Amino acid sequence: MHIEILGAESLGVRGLSCVVEIENRKVVIDPGLALGYRRHGLLPHPAQVAIGERVRRSILAALEDATDVVISHFHGDHVPLPNANPYQLKAQDVVPLCRTTQFWASGPKGLSHNMACRRESLCQMLGRDLPNAEGQEDGALAFSPPVPHGERGSRLGTVMMTRIEGEASAFVHASDIQLLNGKAVSLILDWRPDVVLAGGPPLYLSWLSTRRRKVAWDNAQRLARHVDTLILDHHLLRCKEGLSWLSRLSSETGHRVICAADFIGRPRRLLEARRAQLYKEMPVPEGWHAAYARGDADTRCYQDYVMDTADADPDARNSPGG
């Protein structure tokens, strides 16, 4: 089994996209991305936009010969969009690559109006239905029943988790669970995976109370103690506090707890968390975003800056590897 993470917050974008190759199948999970349209009152810095362009290219390249595409839920950072903003992935670019690809999607029940529209639009563009894969199995692939996007009863709805069985190991993709629901974590453990890629708690949001933080911490400890490699990313790394959280979890459990960048051996670049700092270090010309949206500006002069910038690892225990 070969696992490559394509996009996540530690890699500079919002999302949790990955590709898993086993025998004669190539599975792309959550082919979408976003940059956080506004953070600290600021649009994405061009340095982050440059990273987003690379991630888009990687996702499109992976889709060219994918046998299967999995959509865990229909938020804009996890699915290609017909009405994408300049920093997301356009469904129009994805559809021609997926004419014969098998899709596995979360079901239509309980979707918000926006998510239902995205699901229907994608069906129309593909010219076929997206069958509900929740609770289904197909050879090496298994899909969970719907689990909460965060807490039970969350207004953000539900997500579908994926298990992929290889010859010698099992991988679980648990997008946006935020470690806030014990039953979702128990289901992962029942699947007995070796590697888990999951969305951690949104420490940057004020509604995440002390009680919720403890729930997330306790569930993270349960996972860390029972899997060989626990990769936590996404909401967790929209602030630098998430790096310390990972380091402490690894230290206290004595197990391998890392972020997406560590897993694939790339520098950690928490560009959304550092957006205000980026604007101070490298001011953005007035009107740049409007010009970029029109195709009259590009990110070339920001490429070197991104390549030379990384977030320090607070704990040498979290060494790169994959």
C-alpha cells in the first residue's frame, strides 16, 4: 500500500485529500481544497495561493488514472465545485478526468442547502448519480455509516469515513471528525487500522470549550495508543497551538503522532495560521486578488518565499517519514 497526502493545513491549504494505491486500484479521497477565504480579515496571501496552485495540480494529476474517487462530505474544501472561487478546485477541471471512475460518496440525507446543491451539480456535470456509499463495502474498500462532523447533532452535518485494506496493513481516512465523538473513534478502532489520517479539533475556534477540548484529547489518546501511525491535521493546524498539541500527544502516549507534512517528508507550512504575519513580511499590492481572479496577476514572485519558509518542529520526536 502506498499513501500520499496531497493537501492539508500543514501543507499550506485547507483540506484532507490523499491518494492510496493498492494492487490494481488507485483511490483518491476528498479531491478538493480551499484556502480559507478570509482569516484575520485578510484574503489568502499570494504565497498561500502559490501553494494552492501546486496542490490543485497534484490532485488533478492523481485523478488522471484513478480507479476510485471517495467524497467524505460536500464541504468546499473536500469536493470539486462547479462555482469554485479562484482558490478552490473547479469541478469543470475534474469531470473530464473521471468519465469512467467509480465514485463513492456520502449520502444525501441531512445535507444543508449548499451541500445538497453541490452534490446535485456534480451529478449533473458527471452525467450520472453519486450512489450513497455509507455502510457499503467493495473488495478492499469499506465505508462507515454517517458519523458527526464534530459533535453529535452538529449543524455541519455528517461525514463518511473510509477504510482501505492492503496486503499487510490497513488505512483509515476520517475526515472532519474533529475527535469530538467517541462512537466515531470506536468505529475506527474496530476497523483495526495501522495508519489513520484524521481531522483534529479546531483549537482556533472560540466555541471549542474546555470540556470539548478534553473530549478531543481523550479520544486522541485512545487512537494514538492503538494505531502505529496517527496523522492528525486539518482543523487542528489552522493555528500554531496545534503543533504543540501534536507534540504533547506523542510525548504522553509514546506513540507516533504526526501531521500530514511529517508523513510525506515535507516542511510544515501552516500558512493560514501565519496569514497576518505573511502580510507583514511580504505586503500584497493593492488590487492583487481581483487581478488574480481575472487572470491578470500570478504567483511567480512568491514561489521562492514559500520554498524558504517552514514552521519549526517543536519536538524532535515528530520526525518525518511515511
